[in-house]
Amino acid sequence: MIGESWFVSRIGVVLMALVALSGCAWFGGQTKPDWIDGVSATYPSGQYLVGVGQAESRPAAEDHAYAALARIFKAEVSAQAKDWESYLVIEQRGHSSAERRLTLDNLTRVSTEKVLENVLIVDRWVDVHNGLHYALAGMHRPQAEIAFMERITELDRSISDDVEEAHRSSDKLAKVRALRRAARNLVLRETYNADLRVIRPSGQGTAAAYRVSELTHELEQFLATNLVLAVAMTGDQVEPAQRALTEGLLKEGLQVTSRPWGGDRSNGSDSGGPSPELLVRGVVRVWPIDVRDPQFKFVRWCSDFEVVDLTSQRVVGALSKGGKEGHLSEREATAKVVRVMQQEFSADVAKAIAAHVYGESELPAQASQPAGCPRDGLVSTPASAPH
């Protein structure tokens, strides 16, 4: 019995010693891994891309490791972005540089998500003396290259199909939508190709069959000569409302005739320009409302829009906007309504119409009435009505 208990106790001591040794390896001491100093025999640079993270907690250290690796790819995407500037300008024409930067950030976000799919935390270490956690994020280059090449191949196939459809189609709207998809996917494809340059030790990517600038130029030229829009507004505050909507459509890359719409498609050709293909017709109403507020006066506004295919005279989409604003006087409240209305038209309404033209989302066939908007006088104006 004594011998048996002694044997068990010795086993316990050995196990405790092994745990202690493994704890030393985990918590620091003399087993500091080589990757903390930037070079790793276990994860050589020819096979792995790595990022080191350091923080006072394990989750934070891992986040920093992921971020360190992602920054390498983000820098390459940003460096290549000058080649996509023509597309970025179409995406955010007339907007601030900060908003154009947001478009580029969206691309790098997509890239980063794809990158992180191929990244794992491959090692960790804790420096108990300084209370610091370390984490090593690693990407196996050959495996990641296969994943990115598969995605690039898929995009190349989609781009080629869309370009062929655009060149084959006699439907103008279908042609615009196919070119738009091709340009958008080509930018995404080139984003992944920038990542591929980082993944490959050679730094070489895979050339695309098309250039972003070429597809963008083709789309712009077609829009300018074959898919012109006309805008016709009736009702209240017509001039500021029509100006805001026209400016918004131009910012979205669409061509809008500058001539007042008179109901005749030859209107554009008489002035030397192309005839409009689509008519955006709208009616706006602005009126004071009594909300029994002793200090503020309130004014409500509402609008109905229809997008009409002038060849078939068919309504292809519709939408409504409305709201109310208050101020110390009715005049000031009306001025505020006009400002808000202009912002809505140049941003939300223009974006919705552009998204419909580009095939990114569809407008409903019939607009819903804004809450509290009177129906009298809000029947859509006929296509032949003068401006």
C-alpha cells in the first residue's frame, strides 16, 4: 500500500512538472517565439504572410494581428486605385472627395473580408513579466492564391458575359445595365487582383481582358448619346425642385436634356442633341398646416414621380416623397421645406431613379401616397403637358 501510494504521488509530481513546463512555454519565460521579432522558421515568408499583434488581452492581440495582415492588402488596393479613378468618379460624380474615398473604402472592405477568410491565428504567446499577449495571424500563400484565383476566374466569366450582352443587345436600358455590371465587377476583380499581387511571392497579378477606363468610357458615351432623360415638374416650387432633381441625376452619371420638356421627343434633336428616351415627370405640392402650436408654423410638402419610357409611353417606375417642417413664421417654414425638398430630390430621388436605370434596384410600378398628402391635384401630369 505504501509503495502504491508513493508511486501515485510520484506520477502526480511528474504530471505537475509537465504542466508547469507547458505553462512556461505558454506564458513566456525562456520560450519566446522567433516570430515576435519578425522572422519565423515555422512560418517562412515564402510560404506564409503573417501579422503580429500585441495587446494587454488575448482577444485584442488577435484583433491587432488580423489588422496588421489586413493593412498590407489595404495598402496595395489603395496604390492600385488610381487605375479605377474613372469608375470611382462615375460612382460619386460631383460628390466630395470624402465620399469618393468612401467608395474606395467599400472596395477595401470587400477585399479585407475575402482576405480574412484565409487567415488564422497560428500561434500565441504571453509575456508574463510585462503582462502582454502576442498573437500571430498567418495566411498560407498557396492556399490563398487558389481561393483568389477561383474568385477572379468567376468574375472574368461574368464580365465577359456582360460585355457580350451589352454589345449584342438592341435594348438601350439592357445595354446600360450590362455595361454597368461589367464595370462594377471589373473594379471588384481588380481589387482581388491587387490582393493576389500581395499573396504571390513574385508580386505579379493576372491581367484582365478589359480595362476599367475603357468600359467606363463606353458606358459614359452610350449614356450621353443614347439614353438621355428629360425632367418635367408641375405644381409648387417647380424651379428649385426641377433644378435639384436634374443636378442629382447628373451626379449619378445620367444625361439630362437642358431643354424644357414640351411633350415632343424631337425636341432634343432640333437642338442638335439626342432625343430623350426617358421622362421623369413629377408634381409637387407645398401648403401650410395647422398643428395648434403657439410658437411654430408648419408647412407640409409632398411629391409624386413617374419614370416614363417615351417610346412605349409606359410608366416603368414611380415613387413618392413628402414631409413637414416647422419654423417661427410660415415664410421661414416654407423656405426650410424647399431646402429639405431639394436635398431629397438631389439625393434620394435621383439615386432611386439612377439605381433603376442601372438595374441595381427596381422602382415600384405605382407610388404610394405620403402620409397626410392630399390626393386632389396629385394626379400624374400627362406626358405631353408643357413645362
